[in-house]
Amino acid sequence: MVKLKWGLVGGGEGSQIGPAHRLGAQADGLFTLTAGALDHDADRGRAFAQDLGIASDRAYGDWAEMLAAESAREDRVDLVTVATPNATHFEITKAFLQAGFHVLCEKPMTMTVAEAEEIVQTVAETGKICAVNYCYSAYPLVREMRRMVTDGEIGKVRLVVTNFSHGHHADAADADNPRLRWRYDPAMAGVSGQFADCGIHALHMAGFICNDQVTALQADFASTVASRTLEDDAMVNFRMQGGTVGRLWTSSVALGRQHGFDIQVFGETGGLRWASEQPNQVLYTPLNGRTQIIEKGEGGLSDEAARLSRVPIAHPEGFPLAVANIYVDLAASIRGQPHGALPTAEDGLRSIAAIHQAVISARDDGAWVDARPPSLRGQ
Amino acid sequence: MVKLKWGLVGGGEGSQIGPAHRLGAQADGLFTLTAGALDHDADRGRAFAQDLGIASDRAYGDWAEMLAAESAREDRVDLVTVATPNATHFEITKAFLQAGFHVLCEKPMTMTVAEAEEIVQTVAETGKICAVNYCYSAYPLVREMRRMVTDGEIGKVRLVVTNFSHGHHADAADADNPRLRWRYDPAMAGVSGQFADCGIHALHMAGFICNDQVTALQADFASTVASRTLEDDAMVNFRMQGGTVGRLWTSSVALGRQHGFDIQVFGETGGLRWASEQPNQVLYTPLNGRTQIIEKGEGGLSDEAARLSRVPIAHPEGFPLAVANIYVDLAASIRGQPHGALPTAEDGLRSIAAIHQAVISARDDGAWVDARPPSLRGQ
Amino acid sequence: MVKLKWGLVGGGEGSQIGPAHRLGAQADGLFTLTAGALDHDADRGRAFAQDLGIASDRAYGDWAEMLAAESAREDRVDLVTVATPNATHFEITKAFLQAGFHVLCEKPMTMTVAEAEEIVQTVAETGKICAVNYCYSAYPLVREMRRMVTDGEIGKVRLVVTNFSHGHHADAADADNPRLRWRYDPAMAGVSGQFADCGIHALHMAGFICNDQVTALQADFASTVASRTLEDDAMVNFRMQGGTVGRLWTSSVALGRQHGFDIQVFGETGGLRWASEQPNQVLYTPLNGRTQIIEKGEGGLSDEAARLSRVPIAHPEGFPLAVANIYVDLAASIRGQPHGALPTAEDGLRSIAAIHQAVISARDDGAWVDARPPSLRGQ
Amino acid sequence: MVKLKWGLVGGGEGSQIGPAHRLGAQADGLFTLTAGALDHDADRGRAFAQDLGIASDRAYGDWAEMLAAESAREDRVDLVTVATPNATHFEITKAFLQAGFHVLCEKPMTMTVAEAEEIVQTVAETGKICAVNYCYSAYPLVREMRRMVTDGEIGKVRLVVTNFSHGHHADAADADNPRLRWRYDPAMAGVSGQFADCGIHALHMAGFICNDQVTALQADFASTVASRTLEDDAMVNFRMQGGTVGRLWTSSVALGRQHGFDIQVFGETGGLRWASEQPNQVLYTPLNGRTQIIEKGEGGLSDEAARLSRVPIAHPEGFPLAVANIYVDLAASIRGQPHGALPTAEDGLRSIAAIHQAVISARDDGAWVDARPPSLRGQ
């Protein structure tokens, strides 16, 4: 089986997400890092690309150069990952899709709903894969929860409660720290702070596990650190198409929470609980029964959960391998093989719409609003 | 030190809360169960009272008989606990207060805000103690958290996140179970189901630990089981007088949560986390420091936390002894000795008002409302 | 139901174990503290007894005075608890038994095996109850584990692994602290330090839950703090009559362990795990099945587990109420009613023998020795 | 930076450890899988090698062919991993070392002490790297614990308590399961079952974290399933050169333990606790202070711990990336760059000696024996 050729845009030296993508794409021997435009500083990007083993003629100075050159090659890369600053995702993703490349885009897919609608439209026109890196959905036990819900093992889902809260932005003295400041400044971060940064992962996960869509929401946003314009704490209540009630809390000032991303799904005949800091276990409580601990790798899990884990039961697999699972499914998808439920451009669109609608609700004292993008309201 | 004489109204055979009160009052040898009107069936109540060691002339058929007889005695009881069905709390509590008895009333103190205002007025007129059994506030480490917050050890409190959620009412087939049915029927339970039953403990705790008052709130209520009129799941956002943002989730259909009452308090310089199922530990995270585990009974805790625990570090003390701590403080209060912060009739009033206002908000699509009773809005 | 009359020897002001006994005896309204010889300082003891509500004529100056006076009364106490310094347990317990009183003795029952044999003999002769306060065995879920094992729910027990380890004696600078020093000085503590103090609880629990007896053992003792003569850390391997293999670790220098008493029982068809810091849950893993969480108070537990808990599921009950459960069963036993498995004088004897034999093994480089007292080796 | 060329012996299709090595070597882009003799079936091995992207001329039928061919190439592989059945490790490892290759050998390095001495000798003669895959030692927080101990942050280490226990071999009906049977059959597994399989990881870890060597030990072995000749449960007490007392329990019949590998290190001024199922946290308790949670990725950790983690705090990294860290350090070591403490052939030798000595002790009723190989007893 020949490895697929992989191109990376962004993710240069010092990038936070770059290492996870490089590991994710290469861990299982499915992709070879073949081309890259890794840095906004062209020379640094070319040098780092060659450090990583990319041939000099495919170590590009910027993404446009890469697009032109790769488009012209017969041995063009099979997949392009876009891991650049948020505001550039739209333009780059659209361009590569239009040129006939498959794309994995970091979240957020775009800054505006209109842009996101364009990406969805482009995917429809080109037939190319456009996945968005909601990588938490690729943990084996998250896939297993989705399967359990879909197969009716917990009955109709009444309630989803999720949060994604940390305390790493709690220090008010950090106001001028450039690593943080942009996140709460609308000029750089867009309409939303913490909800767009972390909360949206939780909202995506709710839809993913329930195999359902968020239709309405209301939001309460707070900027608990005085210097911030955008919210650093948010509560979002929502409803799903199937009637499920949702509760989502997200915060960046929750001192003591390191990475408090968990989700609880409560159905008519069972409940599930998963947390990202211990991703290899799910608590499952059947109605009128005892809570059971489901372990990654135990006998009897679905083929998909088994396929996405690499080492035996109780040998933990963590975040980088959840990213790797996205690449596992992308490789299968590119090759036309069976694969699991990848997060799509439509997921990206729904997320952008939900962020913008939550902002509107928060400004309107928590009024209920339609959570969906205009193009999907009839559905 | 002579024991105090204790009278109990309600809490008869088979009562769920009766055992906790009997244990709470007697565990530390502070009170003797001296008089009682324990059951709505007068004969059963008298018989059970005598089984519990109450003299036959103080084993009463109903509370009115008890009120009359005890009022006429020179050796009248020092404290009356009211543990009857909710709708009767107001009448009984008011009558005993007016007759000059100290009262510990089960929650809810009353069914309406007007009644609660009357109790507060009665307390002011009589000078008697009226405590409400928000017993979670009497755990040693809860008192310690309140002290830490009050002493500024976590800075100004930005955010409180609390929930009180269980799954014991998740079985739809239980709709006709009389133990559950009344809770979701407005004719019996009043205006609110799960929020009034459990959520209000969490709201009280937020105010108690922060030493602050809830001023505004908005609510999203859901009845996830079709047969129910009142809510079995609720999300309440709130604001406190000092500016703190609050988030409170409560549910009775959260399968897998047994007694999910926890509270997290996030300040400018530290965070705290406590959970009722492991009440002998608090997680404390100072800004820019590591999370620490505070243990009940460790050296260096406040005198109050030390006074309210009985056995050494890591020997767990549970719920019945939290109730006992309410009695410890009541005994001290009755004797005019120093004691901790008992939940008062004003707390009862604020709670009733918050419940009624949350119902109004929930009916009005989550509009923000004043959480306070009319008499306390100017404050 | 008239309360039983209770007498207490030792447990005076400042005693560590006294409060647990007073609470344990009185929490459920079963006993009235009627007589006491609470302190080696007669005046202090009498004053404290009266503070606790004991009538002045039954507030004794010492245990001999109490023995004489109570023996002469028609309304003598129904039960005497012996909570004095260890070296005095034998003499006092024996005297009260011989005078016809039921006794609850703190552990260790005696200092020597010969003394323990005498107590067992005395019990046989008098027909009186002599219980030893191995109170951990009275937690509802410990009783449930015993029932599960006895009923064959985990099959033949292959292996028991238990430890009781803390770090509260880890500070070498504490060498002269009188609260600690005696524990490691053979002149005051006897032949063993940490194993006799804590480890023996774990050894008793192994026998209790497995409903079996330890027959052989080997020990490795260490004094990790230079100033100590007796061991502060010990590992004991053992075998039970039914063939079960046992492993027991106990330490007082395990910094970070607060009260690390846990026990794991592994049978042919299931495993159990319980820990004293979260005594209201047991983990149960059936062969080829998932781990389940058993909760105190859940439906379907045995009558005995139900009888020994007071408040609903997930409302924690702690150490003082385990002691109270010993008194619950003592009251039933005194009244000739059905009750659970109280720790007996024979248990006390087996414990003393095991301690002495472990010391012999440790001195003999871990040689295997018979763990049983001479009188029980034929069995 | 040109990637290193990597050769793999064993680890073919269906191998349990093969995937972890392939992921470990390739995850960080440091090695390219260049040559392989993956299967005892030559054709299957060649086909699978080519599936994995190995060129056909370097997809070998067996290790001898690979040795000959690679030795003859100028572009020979830089590292050979030996992941074959245990009994073959010695021969293959020795041959590649002698031919001038660096080797990473799976544990156990050899079957006998004499063989292990030969490997150590061969390393000394050739100057090549021979690492043994005690990969748990490469978790970032394990390295941090070693650093803390070495820097004296918990004082002189008094006590190490570790266990590695699971219940995956608890089913007696599994006696004929070929996946399990060989493990308890001396003809296939050698002198020891569970202690050699899992326990030895714990013993290595004790030495690794304490930066000390085990000098003496005593063992109690049990075969709790009747069909087994070798032990499925063992307790080993040991002493280290610096005086530390050690306790090690290992079991394969501990139903409910999935992968119970944890280690506690207790020093004069602090305690540490780490568990392999949550490898991204360490509990640290300073003398007279509160327990603190150390998180992988937190600020202030050592350079080495930082270097060996890839994603931010609270994003878990699991077992496959611990294996990858072995390869990270091997790459650095091959390149002559600074690197952390890799497990060496001497570690492998000490482990084999300890296994053989434990067997002797167990047969001799737990007599204390020298734990060291003959060549290292003088040290």
C-alpha cells in the first residue's frame, strides 16, 4: 500500500497545532509529508519544511505558491491540511478545493456564515473532501457512544449536558500577553471569544454523538476579566431537531479546570458520560441498572471503535492519536474505502452559524434564536 | 451541661427525612427527643413517639395539640423541628414561632413568597430563631470555603458553577408511582418541580459560600418525561450583588448521576471545587499554582471547620453529620454561644422568591428577572 | 422501645476515640449514656461525665469503682465500652465480663495471646457478649461484600489484597512528639508498631469479607525512621484456610496517603474493591464483564446492608456511623434480635496471635509461620 | 534533518507490540521504516513489509537474511528493533550488535542471566547502543519523578510501593487458549510467568525513578489457577542499594484491574504517586503540606519532561507516545545529541537476574536472596 502524499499549510515552528497534525498524519504510516508552506515568513517556512524532510522543490514560501506548483504536478499531494491563522482558513481552503485537492481544515472553517456557505457550495461543486478538524469526535469511545445512541441503546435522547472549561486565561495580569489578547479582541478573533474557541467543540460533539442537529439556542455571555471585549465565559442552552434539550457551559477563567471537556448524554433508557482528560473510558448507566465502565479496547465494542485504537485495553491513547484517527478516516475516504463519520464542511457551516447566532442571543438578553445557517433552516 | 429538649413535628415512621433529623439532633448528645407529633395518623404518631422514648404525655396526636400542650408547660421544648409535608411548613412554623419556640424548618420554608415574608416578619417580631435546613452548608469544608472566599483567599469571585442532578426520576414507567408523581404535579408540588426540590439547594449554596446574594436570574425549564407538568430539568443563569456570574443546572433524569451536587467557585486568584458525594475534600487551585487537595481534619483549617468535624483526617463524615452540624449550631445559638452561619428565615424567603421568579422567567422564554423578594429589592 | 443503658470506661476529654463511641452509641437513639469512668484523673472524669449528662452517682472516679457500683445496682448498665489505653483492655474487659456485663472492647483486645485466650475463655464461661471494635466491618457495603462472597457470587476466592497506609508519622522531626513516640517504643506499644495499629484492621477485614481464617503468614517489617524500634512499614503475605492467597501492606510513612485502607477480593468469577475513604461505593467486576459501581442504598442490596444505612443512595455515611452500626448490632444482640456478624473475642484473639506471629516471622527473615493462636490450630 | 533509517525484526501482521513500535518510530518523523523481516513466515513477512512501504529488496524473509544484506549495504539501517518471540531476542540482538547496528530490544532481553551478561559484554565491545523497551520509563512525568528524586526534592527515599496487576488471565476456562497458555508453561515462557511478564516493568521502574539499584529481594509466588505451572500472582519485597525498602505486587487474576501499573515513592520530605492508566498526572505530597496535582505540560517542569510531550497541558498523551519517546531518545543518542536516560542492556541484565533470583526465593519459602547478576554484585 503506497503512502498518500500530504501537504501542510501553516503549522510552522512554534505552532501549537502543527505537531499534532504532523504526528496525526504520520503516526500510522498512511501519509508522507511531501509538500508544505509552513510559515508566513517564507524563508523560515522553507527551511523548516526541509528540516522535516520535505524536498526543497516542494518546500514553498507561501500557500499560493504551493497551490500553483502542486496543481501543476502530476504527483500532486493527495491531501492538504490548512492550519493557518483563523482568518485565512476560508480563502486557502476554498482555493485548494477549487483546484481539486482534498482538504482538512482547522476549525473554525471560516469567519462568517456566508463564507462557510461558500465552502459547502464549493464542496458540492468539486466533489472533493473537506473535513474540519473536530478531532474529539474521532476518539474510539466517542464513536462508540455515537453508535450506541444511533442503535437506540439508551433510548430517545432527552438531554445532553456538556462543558469545555479551563482556567488558563484566568490571570488578569495577562491582559497584554499576545498569546491571549487576540482571543478577546473582536478585531482579531471575530464575534466570539471562548465560545468560538472551545465551546464550539462541545456543541459539535453534542450533534455528533446524538447524530442530530442543533436547531435553536439561547446564550448568556460574560467577560469576567475587565480588559476583555469578547466573552471568556458562556452558557448556551439549546434544542435539537429530535427534541433533545442541551446545556453547554464553556469558560477560560475556571481556575482548576485544566481541560474540562466532558459530555453527558441522557436517554430514556440509559446515560453516558465521557471526559477528554480520560478519553479511554465511558461511564454507561442503563435505566434501573448500575453504572458500568466501558474501556477502550474491551471485547465486544464496534468494529469502528476497534479499528481506531492501536494498543490493548487500558493502555491509554490520547489526543494526538484522536487527530491521527481523523487522518485514518481521511486516508480511507480518499481511497474510497469504508470509514467512520468525518466532520464535514456542513459541520463547519453549522458551527459558524451557531456561533454567530449565540452572539446575537447574548446581545439580546438571551432570547431564543434559530441556531442554523439560512441554507439549512428548511431541513 | 444539661441537654436541650427537642420536639419534632412530622418525621414519622417511613419518613425519608425523619431519621436524619433524629440522628442529627441526638448524635452529639446535645438534644433529647422530648416531645413529638410525628404522623398525620394520630395513633400511629403517638405510638411511634413512645417507641422513640418520648413520654406518653408528650407523644401528641397532631401539631396543634403539641403546640397547646408544650406552650402550657414550664419545661417546654427548646427547639421544634418541622418536617411535615411542604404545604404545611408555613402554618406550623409560624404558629410555633408566635408561641415563643425556636424552630428548625425543613425546606421549602413556605409555598409562596407572601408566606415567606410573613415568617421573616414573625421572626423579627418574636426574636426567636427560625433556621431552614439547608444542611449542605454545614459540612466543615463548605464552611471552610465560605471562610476562604470571605477572607479574600481566591480574590473577587468571578463565577460560580453548580449543579444538583440525579437520575432517580428517569423511568417514564414510574409516572404513576406516588412517591414521584406529586413532585411534578402543580396541585401538590407548587409552581416548580426539580428546581424547587434540588436546584434550590445549589442556589442557596452559591450565596452561602460567596457570602453574597443572587439578584437576577433567567431560567430554561424542560419536562423531558411526557407525563410531567412541572420541570424535571432546569438551567438557571444568575448574577450576584457583587457581580459574580452564576450557572446552575439541576435534573432528575440524569441517568448515572446519583447525587450530583457539586459547586465550583472561580475567583480572580483561585478556584475551589466541592462535591457532595465526597464532602471531605475540596480541590483548591491558586492562580498560577497547582491544584491542591484540602482534607477535612487537616491542620490549619479554621476553628469552625475543626469544630464541626468529629473524627480525624480522612475518616469520612457524611450527610447525617452535616444535619447534625445544623443542630450543633442551633444548640450554641439557643444557648447564646458563638456559632457558625445558620441558614435563616431570610435565606428561606430568598429561596422561595428565586423559585417563583425562575418559573416566571422560564415561562417568558428565559427573560432576565429580579431574583429577590419584593421586601429585599432595595437592598 | 426503652433505650439500653450504656457505660463508658475511658474516652475522656481530648480522647481521640471517645467521640466516635459517644456518637456511635447515641446516634440512633438506642443507648443512653448512663454511667462512666472516663479519665485516669478521677475528678476530671467525674466532671466530664456530668457534662455529658451522666447522673452524679454514676459518674465514677475509676473503672473499679464503676464495676463495684454498677454490679450492685438493679438498673445496671446493659453494655460497657472499654476505650482506655491498650495495656489496660485485658484487665477491665475481663472484670466486667466476669461481673456479668456485655462488653465492647477497643482494639487490641489484649497485649498478649495468653490474655486473649483468657478473654475467650471468660466469654465461654459467662455467656456474655464481648465484641471488639473492628468497626470497618460494619459499613453496609462491607457487609454486602461478605454476603456476596459467602453466597458464591464471585466464586472461590483466589486472592485478597489489602493495605492500610498513611503518612501521618512520616516526619522524622516528630520523633519526640509524645502523640507518636509511644507507638514505636516496645515498652509502651508492645511487640508491633504499625502492623498492630493499622495493619491488623486490614487482616481482620480479609477474614471478615472472605468468611475465612488466616492460617499462615510471613512478614517483612521495616523501621524507616531511624529513631524507631518498632516497624513503621510492613508487608505481610498470608494464606487462608480455604486456600486464598493474601497480601497486606501497611505503612505510616506513606506521604500522600491519608487513610489508605482498601481491600480487593479476587475470586474465580468476580472481583471486588472497596476503600475506606469512599466507603459508600464498591467496584464489582464479573468475569468477562464490565466493572460496575455498587452504591450504598441502591435497590436490591441485602437486608443487612439496607438496615445499616440511614439516608438515601449517594448521601454519604461515614466512619462514625460505621461505629454506630456496631452499636446497632450490639443492641439487637443484647435484645436477642437478629443481627449481623459482630467482631467477637475470637476475632480479637486471632488478631493478637497474628500480630505476635508476624513479629516472629519478621525477626526470622520472613519465614512462614502459623498465624493462629495455639487453641485454634487444630481447627 | 534527514530521517534515520529503521529496520524492524518481528512485529508482523497481528502482532500485539508491532503497531506500537511502528507508531513509536514514525510518529515524530524521526525514522523511516526502511527494512524489515517481519514474520516467521517469510512470504507473509515480505508482503506485509511492502504493504508498509518497505522497498521489495529490503523486505526480507528472515532476520539472518536481513542481517547479511543490510550489513553489506552502504545505506544500512541506523537502528534495528527486535520484536520477535522472547526466546529469540538474545540471538538476534547479539548478532546485530556484533555487525555494528544499534538495537532496541523488546523485553525480556534474554532468557538467561548468562545470555544477558553476553549482551552487556557485546555492547562494551562494540560500542553500539542496545536499549531495552522499558517504555513506561519514557513518559514525561516518569522522567520528571526521576528528576525530582535525583534532585532531592522528596529527600532520601524510604520506601517504594509498586504494582502491575490485571485480571485478563482470570478465566480458568481459558486454560487452553493459546494466547495465554504459553505464559504459564515453563517450556515456553521460561522460569517465571506473571513476574517476568509484568512485574519486571514495575521493578525496573522502581530503580529508574529512584536512580538506584535493587540489591536483595524475597518472593512469594502463587499459581491461583490450577492448570498453571508458573505463577500468576507474586509479591516481591526488595531492598535498594541506598537502603530503600520496596514492595511489588503483580497479578494476572486481579479481576477489575485493567492495567493496574502504579508506583508510589515515599521519601523523607515528600511522596509521589503515578499510575499508568492516567499517565499525565502525578500526585506530589510534600511533608506537612497538601497533596498537589502535577500535570504533564504545566509550566516549570524540567526540559526533559517538556521535550517528551507534544501537545498542551491536559491533552492526554498515552502509551504509544511513551514508546515514541524511546525512539526520540534513540534518535538523539544515535546522532550524538543530548538525550534522557534510556533503558540499557545493563537494565536488561539486572531484570533477568532479578527474575531468576525471585524464582529461587519463591521456591525457598521466601528466603532473601541477592537480586543482582554475578557480574554486578561487587558494585
